[in-house]
Amino acid sequence: MRRIDYVSAYRKALEENVSEVKKAVLTRDSAMLLKIHNYSERFNLPEKFVEHKILKDNVFANQFAKDPSKQSLHQKIAADFISSITEVVNFAQLPASGGDACYICDDGVVRKGVCSHGLTKSIDFYWEYGDCRYFAAHKHTTYEGGAQDNQFNDLQAFLENASKSTLANTFFIAIGDGEYYQKKYTESGVSYETRIDYMNSNYGSEFALAATCNDLEEFMVAHSGNRMIE
């Protein structure tokens, strides 16, 4: 089965962002000129030297380019990957906030907008496969750290609430992509092979689980049409 490729897509996006930086220098974009001026002042370098370095040295130009990871790139890659799986239909990337954002609340019910039922992060994706509907929260995390742990906590809260759902023919997936979720994890003296395993062991249910994008197609093939109303 196909496997998601974040690395190539990230590199391509970074190359495009670097090209935009160079274009901005050549067209004398005011925002870029201000960045160059500030950089020159900070490091006591001539502005023309900085401009020349940007145009000739991609590594140097990276400092002025937008970081693709801060442009929701990983979520877009995941969305493209899932929507292209054979027989996935009605795929939607849902709003992250506002009145149309969807949440799985602590009573296992999906609601739009703000509610007082133990909100987690908003649901990122919706799609259908066979007779089943799927709601997913998505995170791509690589390194260890406080912000990364917060992303991990978001997926746990999503999965804990989702495990209470009694919706017919409906699955909830906490998608954890990246090295962070594949590392060994220990909690309360118990060791788990991966953080994915930890989430499934502690918060998963038959119809709510943690997985990677690479696991989805096999799971959907195996479970299509199997869920009944509880």
C-alpha cells in the first residue's frame, strides 16, 4: 500500500518559499527590504551584501523564507493522502475554529461551535468509506518537547472523548504521524512500544483508535460496514 511522504513535500515547499524570497528581493518588495535592513543592522552587514547572499546562497536565503511546517503543510499533505485513497468519498478538511468547527465532546457527541462538554481540539478531517463515516484529528510531530507534548495531549483527549461515541457506522481516528509517536513511551511505570500503542491501550475503543496515515487504508478495508448501533 502507498505510504505518506512528508519529507519530499516539505523540501519542495521550502524550495518554493526560497524562490519567493528571491523574487521579493528582485522586485524590491517593501516587506522583504525591511527584513534585509533589520538583518543588516543586527549583524552590521551592508544591505547589498545581504541581498547578494540571498540571491546566490540558498542556505542563507532559508533564514528569510517561511517555514512550511508553520503553514499547515503537514495537515495538507495528510488531507491529500487520505482523500486519494481508493473508495474514500466526501472527504472534507473541517474548519479549525468558529461556528462551523466540529468537536467530539466528553459525552461522545459531535457538535459544532462552542459547547460546554469537555471540548478537545477541533476535528480536522471527515470522510466516508464503504458504509462507514470517519472523523479524524491529525498531528504531525517529530521532536520531543513541551509544545510537542501538548499535541500528544490533544490527541489523547480527542480519543478519550471519542471512545464514548455510540454513533452507528462511525469511527474516530487520532492520527499521530512523525517520529515522536513511534518512540517508546513510559507512563506510571508501564512501558509501551510507541505512543500510538499507549493511546490505544489507555483511550481507544473498538471504534476509536490512534493510528498513522499509513495504517488507514488497511483498517478501513478490514472494518468497512462492521459497526452497529450500541
